[in-house]
Amino acid sequence: MSVVSSVCCYCGTGCGVLIEADAGKIAGVRGDPAHPANRGKLCTKGAALALSAQASGRALFPELRADRALPRERVGWDAALDHAAEKFRAVIDEHGPDAVAFYISGQLTTEAYYVFNKLAKGLIGTNNVDTNSRLCMSSAVAGYKATLGADSPPGCYDDIEAAGTIFIAGSNTAYAHPILFRRIEAARKANPNLKLVVVDPRRTDTAEEADLHLAILPGTDVALFHAMLNVMLWEELIDRDAIAAHTEGWQALRDLVRDYTPEKMAPICGVAAADIVQAARWFAAGPTLSLYCQGLNQSSCGVDKNAALINLHLATGQIGKRGAAPLSLTGQPNAMGGREVGGLANLLSAHRDLDNPEHRAEVARLWGVDAVPATPGKTAVEMFEAVRRGEIRAIWIACTNPAQSLPDQNLVHEALQAAECVVLQEAFADTETAPFADVLLPASTWGETDGTMSNSERCISRVHAAVAPPGEARADWAIVCDFARRLMPEQGARLFPYASAEAVFDEHRATTRGCDLDITGLSYALLDAGPQQWPFPEGASTGQARLYADGIYPTESGRAHFHAAPYRPVAEAIDARYPLHLNTGRLRDQWHAMSRTGRVARLFAHADTPALSMNARDLELRRLKAGDLVRVKSRRGEVVVVAEASDSLRPGQCFLPMHWGARFMGGLGINALTLPVFDAVSKQPELKHAAVQVAKVELPWRMAALAVGDGMKLLDAVQPLLRACDYAAAGLAGRDQDVLTLRLAHSGPLPESLLAELDAALGLDDPLAVMHYQDSPRGISKRVRVDGGKVAAARLTGETAAFDWLRDVIVEGVDAAALRAWMLAPVARPPAGGTGRGRVVCNCLNVAEPDIVAAIAAGADLAALQANLKCGSECGSCVPELKRLIASKRAAA
């Protein structure tokens, strides 16, 4: 058994992990106690990384199709890359370099990001290289640059413990960045005077913990922040000395916010004026650390939201000192590293600006090319719009899943179908984007990769490979370099001579000399000894935890800029036809498009199917009840999901998790609803909000299925059923084995051929080997297979009452002997009574909600739950929910 240190591949917290490998396979993972980001802790997702590494569904060898009408076939690397090079070269020769594009990912290492950037801008001569970080972080980038002069987050995680107020805006940190939320909880316990203010339309687990929850109406953040500044002005809570010495643009902002009184903004924001005043006072008292994420970023005015929050820091002197900073929480593990190398369509290496001729000339000299193109490239949404128009004819997609994650999925699917050539460089062969690929290139992934990544606090960590990639998969940076040398052999060989990831890093660090993120003092050897924050120039002994302590900013004047922009509402207003605000967000145990977390059965235990959360009043107005199927429709598309009641939402609002795509549900997934309107500066789309209508859908034909086996192969097998039904939800259950869960509903029975294919896939096709029941006049058909005394598979058609308890029987491995007489019966409870295990709240230790509720009813508090049931004693992700269950029990009493 060997142990290798690396970094978690999920959110931008950048947790260190220790990977245990045995016989060339990843056997386990645990938090690295020496890593400063997490100090040994991991969330539910990170703790299950070894399970995702063991799952099937990997891309193992190159595949190619010369004709769209034909399936891809296995080929060698030479054939695949030569074909890709030939296609790209032909397009460039006929239509110019801007007819090709690269759409890459915040999950790539910095080294892979660097060579992609150099390939597009240095070798080919196009700025059409953008990243899925555009969908989550580009407004934060532009907000920092508009106010502070550079994309350099000024604070660090240690500011959590030093803060007097923590101000969280547009982030359900308890779900999206749970390890940081554990630090917040610990800091508040150590310092009872530490105030927590949360700005969020929903009463999330994060908001439940707040001293003050500002449940603003969607999109009204700028109005709120301006109203807070108005209070600070009138109550003389601003730092006039800091404003005079270190900022400019104050007068314009001051004049603007004079009209944004708490009384005027309260009805716009939907919060009490007194709460706005209280938030302003706590913020100004400081030291204040603000933490923010997609609620501010994924907006058509995301830059204004980011800058308006930073205005509050500049006006009150809450920056550049312990506990005081605007700290953007990065959504992906290396979105920061991608920004460092210029991996966006409008950036250049080392935070240089594409629109600056001197910066372009400097990069051209560093790379040894004649010039870097001046025209900004197409950003994410623009890129796929250009592909659909035929303006971009060949697109290379790496380590991301645009056929699930981009807004307006109809547009994206049309674009991918229209492209002359789609190259997909991916670790997983079963993502929603994979069917569109003409060339599939198998890439290494977490645990198989060498390089570096940078987290939200500018901390660079080494990523080490614990095992070799499976099959013929190769490192992302190596694939790019090999392609470059084939595309333009002479120049490619000169520009891409690298023999290792370290060689790429050494060139990258050299490009940072003299820049705000100067890392010329770093090396792999130094990073192997421990993570380091930038800047870390040559000759430094340590990185810099906090920036701007001297009040000097990287602007022409050396002063920070106040950003004076008026409040603007959401891009898509509700109206009589689309009367509900739809908010999208994250689940606790899933991540992004679920291409990795969707392989781990236990990560479905907390939420196993797409569900629309609505206020009880909105359900009642539509004559709906929890569990009904509803059609959610926007101006772009629709989905059919289950409705559930939630007291976390105001009337007029609803919520859908953004993770569910076409691999796990019917239709094109949640992003069929979202709109491609984006911020004019950052080009980040407004994924957080859309106007929708919700109505009950009557689908009389029902079917449910369960099966033990290889989860990914079983999910592959049911894809035709997901496409055929009006409602479909597929997922996994179990801990020691994968159990497929499938729920279907349709306007009428499915063709018998589809059911026969499903029976064959689940081992239910032999009537002599399975228990079966047939009532053709009533349209009821049931089959159950028992192997070794345990239920191994079941299909319930026409009547599905037993689904929940049969699932629990399979997951728990219950002996089937005593249940045989009940398995085909229309009963919603197991024969011994009860309602099944219920939803799992503590994923680490498999503790279900009914057991927790029973313990609370018997008098257990949080400490007793942790001591007796052990829930909340591992990663702690379930602690906010445990507190909520305790509080609701007390309120009911």
C-alpha cells in the first residue's frame, strides 16, 4: 500500500487529500492533516473520491467516426490525433483561425490550462479558448479588476477566525463549500461575539445558522448593498481617511447611493429596513470577511453585484487586514489556476489583459511568436451560439460537459449537432456530451495526474498521481502538446517541447515575473514540501496571506476604484404567463454535472431524484400536493419533476438543483430552463434565475425498477427509457453495492420492446427464474428476481406502491424468504409494518432521518446525536440539518 498526497477535485476550497493505492488501484482516500485548507477534514463528496475512482464508465481508448451517421470505433492515438489535426488544419486553412475553438475546464491542472491557452493564442492564432469557469467565476474576476485593479482575492481562510462579522452573500456555503463552513462554525463557537449575516432568497442550511438572514428577492443584491452604504454614510460609519488616501470615484458612488435609503429599498429587496440597518452596522464594525459565490456571479449584472459588495469594504476600510476582505469562493478546484494562465477568451498569461497592446507584445515575446491576436475570443455562451451559426466549425471540448451545464440546452444541442467536428477530451465516456463527439480522447483524471492547482485563497498545491491512468488514457497537457506538434509540426515542436508537467510549470512561472501573481520563487520541489500562497517572487521565503495592507492597488493611480452602477432587476421578469421565480443551486452531496459524484451510490442517499421545491401556498394555489408530478416550463424548454413543499422559500419562488442532466432524468435536464443572457462585461450567464410556470401533469402509466449490479452499466441500459417517457428519474442507491433506481411515468404504456430490453438488462427476462405477476386488462405487470436469498432486481409496471420498501430491502440485503408473498402485492409498507428507512441525513455513517427524529423525540440534543447515533461526527456536513431537525421538534412541542 502506497500513500500519495494530492488535492480534491471538487470545489475551490482546495482540500488536501492522501490517496491510498494498492496494486495500481486507488483503494482509499482521507483528508491531509498537513494541508492548510482543510486540516485533515473532507466533506461527503471528497470522502467518497476513492469510490468514484473505482467505478466504471471511463474512456479507455481513443475513438473516432469519420461520418456522423456511423458509430465511433476504437482507433490508436496516432489515428485519432492525426484525424483531429487534419480536420482543424482544413478548417483553419479555409476559414481562418477563428473558425476553431476550445472549451475547457476549471478542473484541469494549471499546466494543462497553460498549454491549451498557448495552443490557441500562440500557435493557432485565435482567442477562442474559454472555460466552464465562465459559468461560475468570471463576474468575480471582473469585479475584482473593476475595483481593486487585478483578479487577486485579497484575503485568506485564516480571516474566518479573525473576523468580527462574516457576511455571506449568494452562497449556500454549508452545501457548496462545507469544509469552510465547518471553520465558520468552529470560529463562532470559539468567539460567541462573531456575527454571521447571510444574504440569500432561500432559508438554506447556511441561512439557518445566521444571526441575521436577509431573504432578499431574487437579483436585488445591488439595491441591498447600496442601501447598506447609504446607512453607513448617514451614520458616519465610513472610513473617510482610507477613502481619501487609497480610493477614487467616491463622489459618484456617494451621489448614487443617497437615493438608496433602507426605506425605499426594503420593498424592492423584500427585507425589513431595520434589518438593512443592522447589517450595515455589523459590516462597518468589522473586521468583516465577506464570502460570496454564484448568487452574485451568475447574473446579467454580476459584475455590479460583486463590485457593490467590494464598495462596502473600501468605504469602511474592511480590507487588507486580519479578518477583513472580500473573498470570492471559487466554484471549481482550479478555476483560479486557469485565471492565472489567462485561460479565458479575454485574458492572457499572468493576469495580462488581452486589450493591452503592451501585454500582447510581452506574451508574444515570452512565447516566441510573432503576435498574439488582438480580437477577444468567443466566451462560453457566445462560442456555442457561433458554432450553431456555422461561424465556428470545429470545437475541442476538454474535461467539461456543456451538453448538461450550459444554459438553454436546446441551443447547445443544436450547436453540437451543427459542428463539422467535435473533439471531446474526457475521462468519462458516458457524459451527456459524449454522444456528440466525433473524436473521443481518453484523459487521465483525479488520482492519475501530476501538476498544480490554486484554490480560492491563492494557495497553490501539488497534484500527484497515485496510479497510472487506465487503458490508454493520457494526461491532458500531454494530449494537447502531441496535437500541437501534429497540427503545425515545425512550430508546434518548437513551442511545445515539454517532456513533463514540471517543464510546463517552469515556463508558466517565468511568465509571471513582475506581475501581481509573481511565482518565480516557487518550484515543484518547494510545493512538494507544502502548499504556498501567491505572490511568491524569487527570493521570497513565504507567500503573502493578505494583499493591499499598504493601501496600494495594482491600478494606474495606485488607488482602488469605487464602482457606481445602479440597481438593475433580473434579466427575465415574471409575468402572468411565467409567474414564478426559479432559483437554481446545489445539493449537499452532488457536484456540477454529476459525471463523477453520479457514480457513487451513497451520494444519492440524501437526495435521489430531481425535485422542485415550492412554498406550500404555491402548491395549494395550483391544487398540488407534495409528490405530484409537475411540468416546469420556461420560455426555452421544460422538464417534468416531482414537487415538494419547502418552508425555505417565499411564495412566488421555487428551487431546482442544477446537477440533474439528461443522464439522470427525462428531457434535456434542468438547464433546458435557464437563459443564455449574460453580463455585458464578464459574459457570465444568468444561470441562477429564470421565470417559469408550474402545472400538474397527469401521467397515468407508471413504472419503477430496481437492480443490483454495475451502476454505470445499469444507467447506460435505461437511457432509452429516459428518452421515451414524459417523466423519468434514474439514480443509484446502496453503500456496499450499486442499486439502480428507476422511476417512469408516461401518458400511455411504453412499447413492449422497450420493456423487454429492460428486462433483459436487469436479468428479469426468464419467467422460470423470476417471480412474476401479470394483469393485462389492468395494465399491471411485475417481476422480481431473487439471487442467493436476496432480492436482486424488480420491475413494477402499472402499480408501483412497493418501490420504496423493496429498495430498502435490496439496499439493506434483507433476507427475502419471509417477504416472497408480499413482493408482488400492491402494498406501500413492508409486511412487518413501518415505512422503510427513510432519507439518509448523515452520509458518512449512514444514519437515516427517522432514527434521528426518534432520538430527538426521546430528548437527544446535538451532542447526544453525535455521541449515540454518531451522525455529524465525521465530516460535519449534516450538522446544520441536525440542528434544524432539533429546532423543528422543539417548535412542534
